[in-house]
Amino acid sequence: MTILNKLIKLLHSVKDENLKWRQANQDSLAKLKHARVLAEKALEAELKKKSVLLEHDIGLLKTRHDAELTMFKIKCKQDVKDYKQYLASLDQLKSSIHDSYTHLPEAVAFTIHHHAKYLLNKMWEAEDVEQKMQHEMQLIRFMTTVYEDTRLYLEGATTENLPQRTLNLIRRQ
């Protein structure tokens, strides 16, 4: 039994030491618990603050996105309207060629019209602004040439039976 008594004494001495240590460090433990509670509350407050800021930033982003989307939709609608007007203008151009050169085979008028549509589409599909401007200048030059050919023919200022300058421009492009 002495071993059992020694074990019990050892256990009591460990408990006593633990109790003495706790009593000696009670103030420190209380301060640590208090500091932990304060730190947790500060962290919680910081998280709430960041959450509010994040919600605000998300709201701003949504508002900005909605505005950009609305502007993009308006721009797209205007682009479609402009494209339709270009196509109507090209149809008028084809009619003008056909009316001016009544003897001209319809296939030639369609070729001129098709080339103008080709230039329009190249201009429309260009992603780079500089390329877009170059294609636009080509289209303007082409339409101006067609207009000049038909005007000169109708005024009798040329003896050409075909819109030669227009056809030459198609060959070069």
C-alpha cells in the first residue's frame, strides 16, 4: 500500500502545485481571458466594418455595371440603326446605277452593290479604330466614285457606256 499512498501523495502534490500556480496566476489568466474577449470583439467589429464596405463596393459595381450595360445596349441599337441606314443607302446606290446605266447588265450593278456591301462590312467588323477609319475612307472613296460616274454619265459629260472608274476601283481593291 505504500506505493498506492505514494501515488496518491504524488497526485495530491501535483494538484496542489496546479492550484498554487492557478492562484498565483489568476490575475494574469483573467487579463488574458479579458484580452481575448476584447480581441474577438475588435475582430468582429472589423469584420462587420469590412462587410459593410464590401457591400457598398458591390453596390457601386452593380450600379456602374448596370449603367455601362444600358449605355452598351443603346450604342448597339444605334449601331444597328446606322447599319440599316448604310444598307438602305447602298440599295439607293444600286438603283442609281441601274437607272443611270439602263443598258448595263444587272449583274454589273449587283457586283458594284456587292462590293460596296463588302467594304461596309469590312468597316463595320474592324476592331481597331485606325483600321475602321481606313475602311470607312475606302467606302467613301468608292461611293463617291460611283456617284461621280453616274452623275457624269447622266450629264452627258462622258461617253463611257460603263462606270469605268468604279470598275477600275473594284479591280484595284
